[in-house]
Amino acid sequence: MLYRIFSKNSLTSFALLPLLLLALRIRLLTSEIIPAATDVNTPLWTMLFGFIKADNLYLNIVAVAFTLITALAVNRLTNHYHFSQKQTNLPAFFYILFCSGFIMIQELQPILLFTPFFVFSMDRLFLAVASPRPMRYVFEATLWTSAASLLYGKGVWFFPLLLLAMAMMRILSFRGFLAAIIGFITPYLFAATWFFYNDTLAQYGEFLTETILNPVAFFKHNVMSHIYIIIASLFVVLGLLSAVRRLSMVKIVTRKYYRFVIWTVFFPSALVFTPYFSFDVLPMVAIGASVVSATMVASWQKSRTREIILLTLLITTLLTQWLVG
């Protein structure tokens, strides 16, 4: 049933995505959970949080809205660049599923606002591959990621991933590198100018350094969280293996895109082993994981297997958010 509904690119399937997201956020929307990221000192986040902090419901609605925006952006990326064999809503389905297991991921965190900008940056780099003058798209990609890092300070850690993607897609030249650097520093120059004008430049520098290098608290696991991580990780690993096998069967240009998608799983996952990241990075991992999972499931022949596995993932996700703190 789940596969038959969300594998189609129909209006009914599209309309059910927000309902699925709300259904998976029932505990968050009906509880008095206070978002954990109340001490983030990035400029844009401070403004946003100060504007809506009067009501927990508003914070949760914003979190749901940005999760849906990213899910639809990932869905568009998959369909537009032909990662899947047909037009489908499965990538959005998987993104919503992967971002619903832990309450700490459902809460309004800066990374939820960062991820749609990063997906847009991916789209810019994909356009650069087919362009005779890719510097413009490279500049836009790093500009949007850098601007979003004014919301999510640790977003600067993903700048090397963009450079790695440029190298893999063979658009990393001297001019392209300069365009990337200029795009990256431009938002920070504007932010520094603003704080210099208000005579708070030194304070801004301290806040920025603290946000980027601030260690995160370790996540406390229980039996259910271990079960969920094992099931979800095994499923994503199978998706990655399927994606690697599929590389030889797609067009050369699609192969370049696919490599970037695969690295959006590996790179954030590696960051979890540093003291500066924890499971808060899952919305970034979910970008690539959703694409490879959707393409893997679409390639399976047995419909009963698809339905059983998708139902198992959905039930496990629901149990995790209710049984894990």
C-alpha cells in the first residue's frame, strides 16, 4: 500500500506527504517539549528564534514546514535529474521517514533551516556541470550554503563537501575555486560589516567561533534507539550498495551527480565521529539516503517485499519517537 501510493507522481500522493509528516509529528505537536537549540548565537538564528519563541507551537510548526520544504526539494532533485527510473514521490517519503525517528531531530534546530539551502546548492552545482561557464553556478552554490551557515554555524563544515563535489564532477578549476571562495566569504563580509557598524564585531567573532567549535552533548541510547539505528542503517547501506552498482548503468553526467549524492551520506556520517556533531546531523544524511533508498526500492521486482520493508520502517520510526526520549 505505501509503495503503491508514494511511488506515483500523482496529486493524491503529493497531498499525502504533508499528512504523513504531521502524523509522524503527533508527539512533538501535542507535547510541551522545549527546543534544545535555545543557546545558538548565529545572527539569523537569533533573530528568528527571538521572533517566534513566545509560543512552542510556532516553533514546532516552523520545524514541520522546513522539513516538508526539504523533502519536496529532495524529491524534485531526484525527479529532475533522473536518479529514479520514473517520476516518483518516494524520495520525499523517505526523507520524512528518516527525519522522524528521534524527537531531537523533529524539534526546531538550525540544521532544519540549513538543509533546503544545501539542496539548492546541490542543484546549482548540477547545473554547473552542463554549463560552458560554470563559475556563476559555483558562486551561487557556495553563496547559498554560506548564507545558510549564518543560521546554522556548523554549516561551514560542509564547505569542503562542495569542493569535493566540484572535483568529482570535474568543474574544479582555478577560476571555479576562486568563485567558490568568493561566494563563501561574501555573506560573512556583509555580516561583519553589520556588526562593525553596531560596534559588536568582537562579540560576533566570539559567538561565531563558539557556535562552530562548540561540542555537542552525547545522545543517550536505549534498546529501541539501537534497534532503529540498526534497521535504518542497514537499509541505507543496501541503498548505497545499490547506487554504486547502478553507476555503471546510467549516463556519464548522471553518474557525476550520483557520486555527489552518495557523498552527502558519507561526509555527514563521518562528522558524527567528531565531538562537534551528533545525531543532529541526520537531516543532512537523510538527503542522500532518501535518494539512494528511493532508487533502490523502485528497482525491486517483488511488490510484497517493498510493502513489508516500508511498513517495517514506518512502524519502527513511530515506536522510536514514542519510546526514545
